[in-house]
Amino acid sequence: MPTADASIIALDRFIQATRDSGYKGTVSALAELVDNSLQAGARRVCIRLADVDDGEGTIEVAILDDGAGMDRATLRQALRFGGSSRFNDRSGLGRYGMGLPNASLSQARRVDVYTWQEPESFLHTYLDVDEIAAGHVTEVPPPRRAKPPAWPGTCSSRTGTLILWTRCDRLDHRRVSTIERKLMTSLGRIFRYAIWDGVRITVNGEGVGGVDPLYLHAKSRAKGGRPFHEPASFEVRVPAGSGDAEQTGTIQVRFSELPVHEWHGLSNDEKRALGVTNGAGVSVVRGGREIDYGWFFMSSKRRENYDDWWRCEVSFDPVLDEAFGITHTKQQIRPRDYLLEALSPHMEATAKALNARVREAHTFVKVSERVAESEQVAAERDAKLQPLPTVKVNGSHATIARELAKRHPVLQTAPARNGAGGTDYKIVHDRVRDGSFFSTVLQEGRLVLVVNPEHPFYKRLYKPLIDEQAVSAKDVRHTLELVFLAAARAEATLTRAADRDALAAFRAEWSRALAVFLNG
């Protein structure tokens, strides 16, 4: 009776099954190889994608680096599943030794590796899915001397490694240009800290720029964000287990808000190009390398469109891998309950605060757009009125003006001059301290009308008109009549002659200005 196969792994089936496990797609698989390059000390990593002239739309992928290269033993181990010389080493980007073979065969049926530690001294070996599945190969072929394929361009080095994927049957897309575009953005975000530190990554000759999802870094491809509060630090203790002693690691949480006032007028295509649209989320960074991006640690806070306008980064020490649920593919997190308990209260509260700020900013923008015509008319017709007296703004009035400008970026720009000595007019909606429906604030060359959104007149008539809601003519007439009667009653309460004379002068000047603004 033949002896049954009792090997730990049924190799022919394992190699087929492992192709379906672990990697989200082409970007994640290639990122794994970039990790290996960086851990080998590479400062240049060149990725090339090329169409194969086979009539079937096949694409070949190659990645070349100027890292330290490998000797025979290391090269052979590198193509074994779990064969890393750095197994469970947290000091670098890798840890489990599954990266090179698993990532490569998740996308291609064959991977060839060429490596050298001195010029013109190349070693080569490979893995081929079909050979393994047919039972022709049961171990990594011994490395042999072999010259690598010609490499176009100038990404050559005295030491390095070239990895070549052929018979690629599982790439995310069938067009080179589409894969290029995805890689430029995703690799720029995943390896942003390495790129800013001087590592050069290219895709078909084009340099990958660092992408800061917080829009804060001066070297980011897109910037303009503002930090929201100071970064928060958390110390988390990881229970002992899996051969590791109990350890404590540090987590830093940073938030930023995007410039609603400056970017709200961009087209949808421009917002998509900047990464604003559908970009809400948290960038999770392990040891300077992004592991995942998504809606994490938000507890009951649901994702909304307003959340596209702020960002968060959570960076952590590799000793916290277990707390974040990091797997060998380093492309997603599964946070443990004790980590959620540590981070979620702060993250959720900050997210809700930022959501409220974004809502308010969009309200301000909407108001600014809808009152712009009135502001322009007043500014243009101001010259037909007597000039406003020059008043030095100081004391409490100056303090109010500064506080108002902090909340309304439209007041941070220089006043628009409408002819010599003209006045710039602005309308903003903000709480008025004494509860009045409106107040006025003077800036140099500008008159600001502050409308109080908490006043009943605002809620009953003005806000519906701002929001372009249907309001009946009867309701408008009735409300305005009450406004006039209230003004008349207030005037009747003044009994001193000086007060009544001042009020009469105010009424006369207000009526003249109103007539000019309305009639021109």
C-alpha cells in the first residue's frame, strides 16, 4: 500500500491558494517590494510597467533598486515563504518573510530575481507557479550566474536587486497608464516620509512625489491644510504573548482641517484631483510607512460629506503591531478592543468638533456668496454719499474686530478700494454680544455689518431668504411692518432732546443711504 503524503504543506495546492490570500491588489503587492528595497538601504527604487507584444494585452512589471543586494544564501531564502533572515524583526518595514514570494505570485505566474553585491556579478533564481503546481519544482532553484535583462534609463548601481514579474494574470488593470496613475498617488502617500527623506521612487521614469493626506507638509504634492490643535500622544501597553514580553508603545494622533473658504469654489474635477472628494479618513502609519487608510477609531461617528474637509494621521511604534492587528502584508489594521478604548474617545470627539467647524465654514461660504451682490452694490454707490468720518479703531472695538476676523477669513483680506476713499462693505453672520439683530464693526477702509443669527428676525425671515426657501409675500410684509413698529417704539422711549436729535440725524442719514443703495 503506497504511503500517504503527510507533508506539512501540499505544495502544489498551497502555491495556488496563496495567490488568493493577503494582498488587496497591485499597489499593495508592489509596496511590499518597495519595503524590501528600503530595508536593504536603497535610495533609488525604479518601477517599470510595459506591454508585452503577445496579442493578449499582457503587462510585465519590474522593480529595480540600488540597495545592498543579496548573497546566494540570502537570495534563496528570500524566495521561500517565511524564509526571511529578519523574521519577527520589528526594526524595519518587514517582519515575517512572506513579502517577496507572496506579493509577487499574487500578481504574476512567474517571478525572477537578479541581485548583485558588486558590479557585473549577478545572481539569479526564480519561482514559477506552473512548475510548482505540476510538481516539477519543490524547492527554490539554486541561484546561478546570469545577466539581467537590459534596463532602459539610468537607474543602474554598483549593488542592487531587480525583480521581474512575467505572465502577470492578476494585475488590477489591463492598461499601463491606469496602473501608473494609481501607483503615483498611492505609493506617494504610503512612502511619503521616505520620499521626503530623500528616497527617489520612479514609475516608468516619472518621480513619485510625497503625498501628505493632512495637506500640511511643505514638500507634499498638495498642501494648504491647517493643524487642528496640538498632536495628542497616547501610551498603550501590549499584553505579553506570541513569544513577546509585555511592551509599551507610543501613538501620536494629528488632525488637520482643509481650507473651505479657499477651495469651496473649485470644480468637482479640481477637488477630485486634490483628493478632497471622498477623501475622508485616517492615515495609519507604522514606523514612517502608511499601513492603512480608512474610517478608524470613530466609534459612533458616521462618515459624512462634510468629513471630506478634515484629515487625521495616527502613527505608532512597531512594538504595537499586535494592538493594531498588523499582518504580514502590512496593508490593513484590525485594532484590538483595548486600543479602541484608548483612542476612540479622543478621535470621535475631535472628529465631531471638526465636522461642526466644516459645517459652519460652509455656511459662512454660502452666506458670503449670496450677500456678495448687495456688498458690491453698496460699495459702488458709496461715492454718492458723504464720506464716512475717519475714526481710529482701538480698545474693545479693535478687539472685537480682531476676534471677528479670526472666525471669518473674508475679513482677513485687504479691503477692496472702490475709487478714492471708497468704502468696502462686508456682511457676516455672527453672534452679537448684546443680543441686537445687528451691529457694525469698523476696519480701515471697510464697514462690516454683523448679523446676529440668534435673533428672532434672522430666524423668522432673513435665514429663510438666505437659504432661498419659499416665503410668502404676506409673511415678508407682516415681518417688515413689525420691524418698523419696533424701531418707532424704540425711538419713542427716548425723552432727552439730545438723544432725539441724534436719533433723528441717524434716521435721516440711514434713509438717504438706503435710497442711494436702492435707487443708485
